[in-house]
Amino acid sequence: MATIIQRRKAASLNPLKSSAPLGAALAYLGIEKGIPLFHGAQGCTSFALVLSVRHFKEAIPLQTTAMDEVATVLGGASNLEEALLTLVRRMKPSFIGVATTALVETRGEDSEGDLRLIMERNPELAETKVVLASTPDYAGALEEGWASATTAIINSLVEPWSPSIRAFQQINVLPGVHQTPADIEALREIIESFGFYPVILPDISYSLDGHIAESWVPTSLGGTSLSEIANMARAVHTIAIGEHMRAPADTLTAVTGVPATVFPTLTGLEPSDRLVSLLARLSLRPVPGRLRRQRTQLVDAMLDGHFHFGGKRVAIAADPDLLFSLAQFFSGMGASIVTAIASTGGNRSLQHIPVETVVVGDLVDLEDGAAQAGADLLVTHSHGRQAAARLGVPLMRVGFPIFDRLGVSHEETVGYRGTRSLIFRVANQFLDESHACGPEDFESAIPAPVIITEEGRHASGTFATH
């Protein structure tokens, strides 16, 4: 088991993690006709908005209660009430997700109590579902915010199981924050191939997949409908991805009675086999031929690609579940993980990463560790590009944010097909950096010619006529 080392620094010069409220906002964007609302200062929202827009290259309907100095001292309940009323009157959302920030959490406000009173004295809010998640900036990162928002949605909107609810050929899916819209779409296709109807919470595969709506929409462009969320008790099973989604999965099981399976990762041959085997067992159907062919294609890609992974030294910095998934992938392909940096340290998956130590730190720790270990590849988000340039090492961009590349939402990494694409992506990056052999590489390996002189003696040198 890996040893977890928590760095204690006075300041982080190049942070790795993004805040928990931003993770909650991304989850709220996976609800149909939803609006995420930051309860805090305007600057907190502006920073999160910039990162989200640059990453997804889409309009993000992120709003704020815009607390000022007076509200900070006297309390932000009035700002929250005014923001909710303004959003309902002007944008008419079906869902508003509130994420608290460090400002109100540090002050110790009872935001849940304030919201309950606001809903009671404003009948015009009755038609809008409002959910609040506690996500202070100083506690956790993207994973914690995403999981807290998902748990809050389940507690608020899912109808508990009752004898009148009939089981349906439905599978609940709780994806992690590290799944891209393409990953979620791939999961939907796999589940549907076994005859199930997938209900995915949150579902960003439509709202953040990069498409142009027929007309301007002030809310999210798609996502899980409120009726689907309410009827999650109809499912026969729940699939959660990533250790940070264990708490939402346990909450959903407690509310609905639907059993759940938590997959630490769905990248790789063995995790994909486990998913397919579970679906085959639940559906009592044979594995579709399309998936069988995709599996053979993945095995062939592993055979083709392992030559380029073997012996490579990889340094990774990411949120814990993404770090675990990537580390398992690289080590399974024959590479060595020489540096592993996590954004937070509370995730149990960190102990199972194939390294001696996992450092909870920032991108400075990544750069230092990669330099000492002589890494061949850096793996982190776009803020690692300066470190890669200084070290002269290529950078593979993963996680959030990635703002200097296009098509981030369409990169697939789960299942047989996604794992195969990831193998090709990494192998091609190694090929780009491989040394091109020239004549000078073979001069020392070619023995000098042997010349037999007229006297019968042997001499080394160039051929000559005697």
C-alpha cells in the first residue's frame, strides 16, 4: 500500500486542485434546465466561470449571490433570497443548485435554514426545485464538491422506495467528476446494449458536450430530468464510478433500497470486463457481439502499444480517483509511476496506487519529483505546461482545466473502446518524442574492416589496393 504524504506549505505557487464549489457547479450543470448558484462573493464565481468556459468552450450559466462587505458582516440570507427570486423571474429554470463558498461557511451561516425560510415565504419559488450543498473552498476539491452536490440532489429530489414502485429495466449511473461527456455517452451505449434504460446523475453528456442549441437557452442545455431523478427507485442496480462517489451511492441505496456497485475505475481491460459481466448477469443476456469485438480490438491495441510504454517513467498529478485510474492504466501497460501527486488526501483509492508514496501537494511537487526521477512524461492539466517546458518533458493533458486544447469533451477513456483510444493517444505521444536514428548512431557499432596485405598480415583501416 502506498504511503500518503501531506505537504505543509505556507503558500502554493502553482496549485493543482480546483475548488469544491466548482465541482458542485459542474454537477448542477448535469441537471435539465438547471442553474448553479454560488452563495458568496462575486470574485469566487468569476474565477470558476472563467475556468469552466475555457475548458468546455461553452456558455456556462453560473450565477452568484454577490455578497459584499455589508452582507459579509450582517449575513447573506437576503442576497440568497434576492438571487433566487431574480433567477426564477428572469430565467425560469426548473432547478437551481446552490453551492456555498468559504465566505458564508467561515462566517458560520445556517444556509440550509435560510433557504427553508426563503422557500416558505416566497410561493413563486414553489415550482422550482432548489437544492443546497455545503462546499467550502477550504475543504476538498472538485471530487468533494461534485459528490456533495450529487448527494444533496439525491436527498432532496429522489422519491423513497414504496411498495407501489415497480422495478423497471433501469440502471442508475453515478459518474465521477473525471468522466468526460464522451465517457458518459459511451457508458450509456454499453448499458443500452444489454436492454437497460440508464438514468445518469449528473448527466453532462448533453449539456456540456459541445453542441449548438436551436435557440438561446439561459439554463443548462440538457441533463438528467427531474422526473428521472424522482424515479431512481425503479432501478434494478446502481453503478458508481470512483471512490468519491461511494457516499452518493450509499445515500441512494439508503433512500431507494437499490443495491449499488462502486467501480474504482472503468479504464482498462479488467475493469471493463467487470462492468460487462455485471450487466450480463443483471440482464440475463449474452454479451453483445459489438462489445466482444471491441474487447478483441483492445487486446490487439495493448499488444501493439506495450512496446512504447515499457520502461517509460511517468509523473502524474491529478484528483485522487483520476490519479488512481491513470496510474493503474500506465502500470498495467508496462510503464513506471515515478511521481504521484494528489490534490486531496481523503480518498481511499490513493493507498492502492502502485507507488511507494503519494504526495498531497501541488504542481511544484510534480515538477520537483519529475526532475529528480527523470520522468519521460508529465500527466496533469493545462497548468502543468510551464513545468513541462522547463523540464523539456512532454505533457499529456488530463483532468480539469484543459484550456489550450480542443475537443476535451469528446475524449473517451472508459470501456474497451475508450481504453483503446487512450493507448493510442499515449503511444503516439511517446512516438513523437522518440529518437530518430541516423548514421551517427551506428558508427561506433560498426567494426573497422579487416585488410589482408600482401605480406599476409592483418591490418585495420580502410580498404586499399596494393
